[in-house]
Amino acid sequence: DAKTTQPPSMDCAEGRAANLPCNHSTISGNEYVYWYRQIHSQGPQYIIHGLKNNETNEMASLIITEDRKSSTLILPHATLRDTAVYYCIVSRGSNYKLTFGKGTLLTVNP
Amino acid sequence: EAQVTQNPRYLITVTGKKLTVTCSQNMNHEYMSWYRQDPGLGLRQIYYSMNVEVTDKGDVPEGYKVSRKEKRNFPLILESPSPNQTSLYFCASSRRENNEKLFFGSGTQLSVL
């Protein structure tokens, strides 16, 4: 599976949009981009995933560049409860294993 | 409510004393797996199961056993725990067709003295 690169930490003001970048320059054509988050020692929570088109759900939006080498997770109106480690994972479907890296610690400040 | 339930939430034990961490899901998921999480090492997969009676090793299976006799349950067994198995453990499940959209349990913090 392709490797991902994320900044180790980011800050965001409450109520503002949080934009979390992820670089996956070695992604191949059949690999998806997944985003999970983990709030302090809780089980990771699935957020969103996509292949090439931008995706949106009730939690977030996922913007994938046209060359698919990078993506951005957008939390449109961050709250204090969004403070968590966010993991960007690239994996082909039916891989039966997700490889979690170190992720980005997003801190939402009041 | 759809959920993955792990028990216990916290467990302190001594070296060599067999233990089982239970995991149950109520979503009729075919796929289940176990991860351990350690500081600086992130989440690592221990074992996974694609369906009843089908299990396979993940990245760090040494010292662990699993079984999948029923679809909903996937217990993690430590026959002879050692201190290096002190960790935070997570069970996860998903549908087979979209097995990377995982639902995780709340975790089990295990300390082996």
C-alpha cells in the first residue's frame, strides 16, 4: 500500500474550518484514501473515504487532487470535540488490513 | 445500537496467567480483527477473520490466539501473557464488501505485571 505523509500536529480555532492535508504521491490507481480519527485512547472512528472524486458526508469533506497524489480532509466548523489524532490511510479495497501511521494531532482551541 | 463491544475495559494480570479478551459485534459483519496500540508504534494488526472458522495472522500475531466459532464473536486469547503484551487493544469489524470501513470497539487496556 502507498505510504502517506501528514503533519504531526495542527491547531484550529473553534468554529473555523479545519483543513488536514495528506500526501500520498505513490498512490496507485486502485487505491482508496481513507480517513479515521481517534479521540484520546478511544477506538478509531471512520470518517470518510474516496477514490478520485471529492466526497462529503455529515462529518467531513474529502478533497482529492486530480493527480491523486494528495488529499485534504475538511471539517467545516470545528468544535472542541473534534480534537483528535486524524489518520490518512491509503489502501486498495479488500486488503483486510489498514496500516495506521502516526497521523495528525488536531487541537481545536476555544 | 450498532456497536462493537469489548470486555473488559481494563485488565491487570500477572505473567503467565491465561486470559481472554472478548469482542462481540451486532452488525452481522463478516470481517473482524484485533489491533494493539503502543506509544510510538501506532496501531498494529494482530489477527483478522474474514468469516466464521477463517482466521489469519496480521503483523504481530506472536503470543496471541483467536477463534471465530460464531459470526458475532472474536475473542483474543493470551495463553501465557508477558509484560511486552501490556498494551491498548482494539477489536474492529466491517462488512466483507467494504472491509476497510471499520467499526472499532472502545478498547481494552491490558497491563501484564
